[in-house]
Amino acid sequence: MAQISLTFPDGNRRSYAAGVTPAEVAASIAPSLAKAAISAQVNGLHWDLAWPIKADATISLNTLKDDAAALELIRHDCAHIMARAVQEIWPDVKVTIGPVRDYGWFYDFDREEPFTPEDLGVIEARMKQIINAREPVRTEVWDRARAVEYYRGRGEGYKLELIERIPEDQDIRMYWHGPWQDLCRGPHLQHTGQVPADAFKLTHVAGAYWLGDSSRPMLQRIYGLAFRNRDDLKAHMHMLEEAAKRDHRKLGREMDLFHMQEEAPGQIFWHPNGWTIYTQLQDYMRRRQRADGYVEVNTPMVVNRKLWEASGHWENYREHMFIVEVDEEGAREKVINALKPMNCPCHVQIFNQGIKSYRDLPLRMAEFGSCARYEPSGALHGIMRVRGFTQDDAHIFCTFEQVEAESKKFIEFLSRVYADLGFDTWRIKLSTRPEKRVGSDEMWDKMETALANAVTAAGHAYTIFPGEGAFYAPKLEFVLTDAIGRDWQCGTLQLDPNLPERLDAAFIGEDGGRHRPFMLHRACLGSFERFIGILIENFSGKLPFWLAPRQVVVASIVSDADPFVAEVVAALVKAGVRAEADIRNEKINYKVREHSVGKVPVILAIGMKEVEDRTVSVRRLGDTRTETMALDAALAEFTCAALPPDLA
């Protein structure tokens, strides 16, 4: 029998018969490993213990201690176990697909009656029975005809359609969890008992079109969460509770920041309070960029399709663009334009005006660019996922020799901004060359090395995400961690030798010849809309004083104090503090509660004693205590606190 060589993580090699499974490999090493193993990594691919290995390979064996592998298998097995439970309880239900997702899984079902919250409890109970039975999981590869006959006999039309979509050269793999069977690529655990019965939960039901196509049947999607142990599940449920309290849509109503309505789907109506946050943040970014050597530009919202064709966006991004057709006077056919989905082609147009020299580089060109992208209505989410947004966008035109220094400079810029905005925890992802790409390996080596060196020189670490770069260049992604542990990808730095080539950007080099610049696409916040949503949720609405739309409310306790209230408000406003008066005929406790819900950082209560002493009674958001301050001292403190971090 033919022999193969398997290389282990420590570099040791062992010979096995071709077709050996990872389960057999584990057993050859130690009985304890055979019992603990749940899957393997074979040549970097996640591999079921039952799959044969037919050629020389690298191999490592996973146990439940290996987080990524264990969670993928637990969640994937939960999807199958849930589908089995549903069909055992309601045999007429048709199953479709059930992929793993962040923190859990979902599975889509075709059932006439809607699932209820009570049904989820019944399904969970049946799942635990299946898990506790510790039934074996097994897999087989079938030929296409046998699989089609099997599903046709059971009336599973969705599975038949999935088989049609599997390329002819790929295996048709079947999995059994006990007596229940599903079409699946795998891998899976070895028996149902390896799923922790106390570490999963079904959360909710939603509608979902079959294969995401609105012309196809509407299915019912059941979502679930799963972790390695009960404590991890409990911690995640607590995080979800916190997230619900911090939901920017809820806080947006309470703070009177914005609203959205069906006549403008995915677009925001900013109220005065919300627009104050927006403009304060934009002014801050404008000052930071100007100080860092950026020039600010502004480009058209509506641009002829010819530019989008030249840039490649028309071919590759057309379905996300809003099209504008105009009957131009004298034209034989309609002129087709598009609302710009991004700013980069327009920035190249500015660069191309006039002759640029190597002495002009690097040229850092920034725009608070308003863009429009079509997002399916089901994907829209408050101000986090919208169709109309503004980016803190910039493009750096430079030579390749300047790429590393400019990348380091941007990372340092981004570090200052994130610190000012209250985000001390963030990480960097380096996305490297994909399988399908343009350019030589030598050039890719240079580009990836330049970005890696820039991150290191800026004093940060990075994690490599192999194959996640664009087809023309690698990129950096900057991921924030918020106050409750959620990750948000916000900043980006994308190398691009492609767009300058497509749009014929050039500069005159030191040698007098014509050269292509490199282009660095960079954003720090991403979109203002999404970032403001992140800020609201991170701070639970209690924004830093300098960003708060209403910084101080001066509230009268008795009407005789109204003149002094007006004097205090006028003094605060003159000093640059966003202050307003509340002289309504309401009790002071009512006023304090109302403004606390609106997340006003400071409430100054004024009664006759304060009038006589020229003091203010200070109540800070989240603090039940009050303190008495002299008016001059209060003015000095709040004037200083109102300064943005770059001006303080």
C-alpha cells in the first residue's frame, strides 16, 4: 500500500498508509489524544477526523481547547442538531441550509405556521435530549445520482436545488447525526455529546428569502448562540443585554438626535442635537487633518458613467450604485450618471489637473465626501448601515519609496484620533495577497513588507489575514474594541497601484520621465454616521463633554430665579459652552430626570439661595450627589471641559 508522510507542528514526520484519517493518526500517537481530538488542520484546512488523507501533508490535531476549531464545530453541530429536533417535532417541516455565523448559527426552515417563542423552548429541550444521547456522527461521500434519488424520495426540494449548485468536480458529502441526515461539507464533531448542553441558546426567529432572492419563497430562520461552556454563554448574554440598553436607535430617540422614515430609506434626518455631534466631530477631524498636512477638497455627487467605467466600478460595483438618467438638451439618448459610491476616482481627477512633479509628493488629499450606495432594505440598521453617508476619506499620492513612511504617519495620526475619542483598545489586521491577483510576487513581497514595517515602526503589532487583500494590493484594517467588548472595523489603509494606472495619473520624476504614483486610500472613522452610532453605544449616550450636544442645562427651582438662570446661560454661551435654560413651571426633580434621560452631562439647579450667593448647584450625569460651586469657578471648569482634545 502506498505510503504518505505527515509533518507535525514540531517538525517531526511520520509515515502512514495513504488514506489514513486524522482519527487514526491521533490513535497512533496516544489513546488520550484519540479521545480528546475533535478535528485536524491538514495543509491549513479544517479537516474532519473521518476524512482520509491521500497525499503528503502538514497536520495538527485540534481538541476542545483550540478555540476557533472547537467553536466552529460546536456551532455547526448545533445547527444540525436543531434541524433534527425541528423535524422530529414537526415532521412536515422542510430543511434548507444552516451555516455558522458570529457567535452561533442559523438554520432556515420551510414551515406554514410561524415558530413562536414557546416553540424555541420546546426545540431547545429536544436538542438537549439529542446531545445527552451521545449519538455518533458519521459521514459518507455519495455520487450525485444517489443523492438526488435520496432527497427526491423524501420531498426535500431545497436539498435537490443545492445539489444542482455543487460543481461537478466536488464531492457530495452526507452527514448523519444519529439517524438524522443532512447534505453538508463538514467538518463535524464525532458524537452529539461533544456539544456542551448548557452552552447554547436559541434567540429569535426572522424571515429570510430562499438563497436571499426576494422572488423565492419566504422561509423562517431560527438563530442560535453557542459557546464552549456555560460561563462564556452567560457572559455573551450579558453583553447582549448591555448592547440592547446602549442601542443607538433607542438612545437617539431619547436624546433627540435623528430619525429615519420610509420616504427616505437608509438615509438620516439629523435633528439639531444630532447634527451638533456630527459637526463637532467633523470640525475636530478637519483640524487634525490640516495639522497633519492634508489639503481638503470637494468633488461632485453626480458623475457620468464614463468615469465609473474607466475606474472599473461600473463593471464591479454597478449593483450598489444609484443611477441618474438625464434627458440632456440636444442629446440623442439619455445621459447616464451615478451618485458616487466612493470618492477615489474623483480625487484622481483633481490630481490629474496640471502637471505634478515628484516635489509635489506626497500629496495628501482629504474630503468629507458624501456618498450613496444601495444596500438591501433588510441590511439597513439605524445609522450604522445606511444608503447615504459621509466618509472622512483621504487619498495620499506618493512614490512607492514613500509608502512605508506615509503608512507609519497615518497609523500615528489614527492613534491620536482614537485616543482623543476614548478608544484605547484597538488592533491592526494586515490582509495579504489573495489567490487571484495581479502583479508579480516580488511586488507583493515589497508591498506587504512596507505595510508590516510601517506598523512595527509605529509601535504596534498586527495579525496577518492571509488572502484577504484586494486583487491588486494588501491593506491594513483597524478594529476598535468598545466598552462592552464588541469589535468595530473602522479605519482602513489600502495600497493601490491599480486606479492611478486605470485613470492615467502621473507625475514627472527626478529623471524628467513620466511615472505612476502609488495611491493610499485611507479612512480613520470610516463613515461619520456609523462612527457616531459606535460612539453613542460605546458611551451609552454619555458622550464626552466636548461632544455632548447639550453640555449644560441651567434649571430654575423657583420662578424668581429665572433672571439669574438667564445670566448664567448667557455667561456659559459666551465662554463657548453649549448651554440652555429650563425655566418651565415643573418641579426640579422632574427636570433632572428628564435631562438625565436625554444624557445632558451637567445640570445646574438654581434657587433663591444660589441667587443670593451667586453660586450654582451642580448635578453631574450618573451621580446622585450635588455640589455647590461659585459661579466663576463653574464657568472656568465647564469652559475648559468644552474644549475639544486637540485644542485643550
